Amino acid sequence: MKGLQIIYQIAILYAFTWIGNVFHHIFPIPIPGSIIGLILLLICLSLKIIPLKIIENGANFLLAYLPLLFIPAMIGIMNYPSLFSISGAILCLIGIVSTIVTMLVSGTASQFLEKKTLKRKDNKKCSSHLSQSL
């Protein structure tokens, strides 16, 4: 029974990808159809049009097997030993630096937003406390 549920949920995810591809072919948008489908899915989940329970198990199943999709790409790289030369070292350095920069920017932004949220909560507490004491 759980297998059928997972297949159904993967079909829902595929339907969003398909709708995104159709949307991409109808309108000349420079965004891939799969990304449009993901944006539509995000909008539906955010607006609670589709509850998370409807796709949760299917998405977890796909995420569990995601690393298997990288194996062919890694084997394909083995056919190009020139990537492991100076160009490969530069590509690895770019990957490492961009990862570090992304982590720093994300961490700084999240800390900034967290401080702003806490400050807003403190201001609400202070203003509600003062209005009650008067």
C-alpha cells in the first residue's frame, strides 16, 4: 500500500514538472520548465492548496536515491583526465570558494533576520507592557 502511495506522490511531483514545462513552451520565459514547476509547487504548498502530507513520502523517496543520480556524472568525468589538471584544480577551487561564500552570506543573512525578529518581538513586549500598566 505504501508503494502505491509513493508512486502516486511521485506522479503529483511529475505533474508539477510537466505543467512547468507546458508553461515554459507557451510563454517565452528564460527559466527552465522544471524550475517553473518547482515554483508552482512552492506556491501551492505555501498557500496550503496542497498539504505537505500529499507529497512528503514521495519526495523523501526521491531524495533517498538522489546520490545515485550523481554516479554517472562522476564516471563521465573520468573520461576527461584533462579536468584533473590545472583547469580541474581551478574548478575545484572555484567550487570551494563559492561554497564558503554562500555559507557566509547565508549565515550572515539568517543571523541578521533573526536579530531583527527578536528585536521586533522585544518591542512588542515593551509596548504591550507599557499599555497594560497605564
